[in-house]
Amino acid sequence: MKIIQSVGLVMFLAGFAIFIGSFFTAHYRITDEILGNSTTETENALIQEYGEDMLDHNFATSYTLISQLSGLFEQINQELLNTYSFTSDELQALANRAMEQGGMFSLANVEQVIGADSEAASFKLKSFQDYGSWLDQRQYENQQALFQDLQNVAENIRLYGIINQKGFDRYRIKDLKFQLAKAAGNGPVSRNPWLFLGLTYGLCIIGAMMYILPKRKLDGPPGIKNNNIFFSAMKNKGWLGILTGTFLIVFYVLLYYFPEYMTNWIIMVDPISQILKGSDAGRFFLYGFIYTLCILVMGIRMIIKYRHSKYQMIRTASVMFFQTAFAFLIPEILLRLNKPYFDFKNIWPLDYDFFFDNELQTLIDSGSLGIFMLVWGIVLILVAVPVLVYFFGKRWYCSWVCGCGGLAETLGDPYRQLSDKSLKAWKIERWMIHAVLVFAVVMTGGVLYTYFTGSGQVFGLSTYAVRETYGAWIGAGFAGVVGTGFYPLMGNRVWCRFGCPLAAYLGMVQRFKSRFRITTNGGQCISCGNCSTYCEMGIDVRWYAQRGQNIIRSSCVGCGICSAVCPRGVLNLENAPESGRLNEPILIGNDSFKIQA
């Protein structure tokens, strides 16, 4: 059996090495056909005019291609800004005319100053009406104040109007760089995606199964094995763990911020994407595919490891099912049927873009199914969360359904002992997770305000800037880069513990209005510390167990590992009547132990 494990490890490492190596195995050439398929007619004309020397030119690496494209888009945008921006002389002329008319600004003056005899002049007139209509008939006592307001309008036109309507905004640039790089790539991966799919994912899956499934593992004792765990280079912040964390961080940074560099990895899963949704893969299809494979493979490991606990086996099977069916397969099949992409188990505010205007409009425009999806999402937020948490605690979602929790419980299981149990960490946790919840609520309120009123400003703040900040720093940076990349450094529930706004919402209900608790039998506790060591949420479970107190914590996800690793059966997960939930402290000698919040 040891030989099988060794062969499996070699196969896994070989598949992983091919995966990494494939990142560099392509050269790139943009043709007229590729450009025509990836751009609009106007975009095509601009690129042809300013970037003619790039067409049919061979680029040895994706880096050189992307650098050239970035420079091209910047050049085009600058030329458009020079053509369509208001000049200082034009703004000064508008201010002078208004002061000559008694200090009242009139939109009619714009056409008189700018004219309308050219395409650029017509654009300036229209954009000023869109962005500066609030200035019409406004009275000014001095020219300086008027000129400052005119500059603000001109700057907004420069930042948003010209680039959005005439050029390439940053979102479009990101999409175009990815689309052009993927289409322009030519190499062994693009010519043989099925082969590389097998040589990478196939070898990794088979190798992992050979390493996990040997008969000797099934014959050994189930459950937690403490042997050498704090001497492991992988499981105790050693070099191997740091290397793994570094790879995960780099992968997430590329995925969220620079997908144009990982086109070869995305091309590999094009065949799977074609089968499921009838079109080529994007970066988030790659993400969902890898995410699901990790949960399935490591879920098998989890089931074998905790086969002495029926609760753990069923719970692990549940997260494997919900990730595979609800988070991966069903949304992709919906796209094949020309229906909106929708994850029926994802809940706001974890699904932070659920109320974005484009998402709402897509659902509303999709007929009865879209309306059902919208109502389903709202019912989950307002009804399902409080009701199910009342009866079952937050574990019904965080440990049985959620994809973030599913990855943490399976892929992250080897790192659960790394969670910080200190009081300082707990205080940081409380502030951070509730701050993110407040941020999500404020952002959503602003988004809905914009949707219903059409105004992008609330109390002087841009709702688009707020939601962009949340998406970049919380949705991508915290939940993705830190939340998963820091598994080998801070434990497997970094995001769930410190950042997830839905976990904060669920936790508040669980703490104050729920039947769920973990009961303890202090007389049986031998203070081995297994429960505290392996609590992924950083709860000092032993503190409660020694005192025979129920564990009522908003952060507890009810994973039940503390009970599974207890050698004396001290801990028990219960859904019982609320009465007696906050049990009285036990007197031992002359000391009264208070319940820890």
C-alpha cells in the first residue's frame, strides 16, 4: 500500500507540474478575424487605426502581448480625451458669458460657446446636458465659484462620459485583454485541450485518490491523529505550507485581477464548458471547476478520516452535493438554456451583487423564471435564514450548504488546528466581521437607491465607487485571496471567521434566538484539549467543557469536529427548547465561573 501511495504522490506532482508548465507554453498573434470577433465595429476601427503594427505580429509571451495592448488602449483613450474634453478656454468663456448676464448660468450658452458644427462639438453639448444640467439657471455671485463648478462637470465628463462612450473603460479593457489573449494564443494547449485536461486534472485526481484510498488507511484508526501534526511542514506553517499558501494567493490574484495571463489554464477546461453550457470557458468557470474538484476529492478524504462519525459523513456528503449540483452544474446548464446564471443556495450579503442593477434587470427581463429567482433570493434572506437558524443554528448553512464552508471543511481540514484561539483574535474577529456586514448593508442600500432613483450619488458618495470598492477588496481580495490563500497560515475559516457578512447575520440570530447549542459534561472532561485545538473558529471549547457549560457562540458553525475528536463523549450538538439554553454557571469550591460571551 505504501508503494501505491508513493506512485499516487508522483502522479499528482507530475500533473501539477504540467499544469504549471502549461502557463508558459504559447505564443500569441492577433489577426483581423480575431479582432473582428472580439470587438465592436467602433472598437475595431480604433484599434486598426492606432494599433495597426500589432496585427499579425507574433508575441513570444502573454506578458509582451498584454503590455502592448495596455499601451494601445491608453494611447487611444488619451487621444479621445484630447478630442472630446472641454478646454480651459471653453470653460472660461462659459463663465465669462454667465457673469455678463448677471451671474446666472444657462445651458443655452454652451451651444453658443462650443457650437454644434462638428462631431466633437455635438458630443460636448450632449455630455454637458447629461452631466451639468444641474447648473442651468443657477445664480452665482462670483466667477470663481462658477468656474470651479464648470471644472467639476468637465472632469466628470472626462472621467466617465468620454471613456465610457467613445473609448475603452477599465472594465472593457480587462475583458478585451482577456478575450484577445485567449483567442490569439497558439500552442500545445490550445491545439490539444482534451490531452492537457487529462495530463493535468486527470493525473492530479487519480494521484490524489491513490494517495488517499489505500487499504491501510481504511484499516487504521478513524478520526483525528495528532501524531507529528505540529512538526509537519505542511500542517504547521512550515515551508511546504507557506509554499502552498503562496501558490493559492498567486492563483487568486491572477484569477480576480489578471485573468488575461492564465488563458492556457482556461483553455484546458473549454471542452467541459462546451458540454455543460455550449460555449467556451471563462475565468469563473475555471474557478468553479477547480473549486468543485477540490471539494469532491478532499471530501472523500474527509469521509474516510471521520468515518467513525455518521454526522461528519453526512455533513461532508451534503457540502459535496450542494457545491456540485447547485453551485456548479445547475447555473452552467441554465446558461445553456439561455436562462440567467443563478446559484439557488447563495444568499445575500454573501452574494453581495444580488441587488446590483444589472443583476435585478436580468432577472426581471427573464420572465417568470427570473421573477421566481428574485423572490427565492429575497425569501432566503428574510424568512429561511431566521427560521432555519432558530431551529438548527447557523450550521444548516455554514457547515452543510455553503460553498465557502464546504471548501474550508474539505480542502482546509488539514489546517483547522492553526486557527488563533487568543482573546485578541476574538476581539478582532468581532469588529471585522460586523464591520464587513455594515459595509455590505450600506453598499446594498446605495445600489438600490441608484436602481430606483437613477441617481448615482448618496450624501456626496458615488454608489458605483462604493460597490466597486466592496467587490475589489471584500468580494475578491478578502473572500478569495486571503480567505483561501491563508489556509496554511491562519487556519481554514479565515473568511468565515473574520469577513463573511452572511456568517455575521446568521451568527446574530444564533446567539440571541436559536435552539442550537453544544452541551457539555464537565465531569467527563479530561482536559486533553483536542476540542480547542481543532476548533476552526478559534473557540476555546475546553474552557466550556471543564465547567460543564453550554457553548452558545455566534461564531460557532456547528461543524461538530470538537465532538468528533473528544475521546470521552463530553460534547453533544443539540437542538432543544430555548429554556435553559444559557445554563447557570457551576460552583466549584468558592469560585463562580461566568459564562463567556
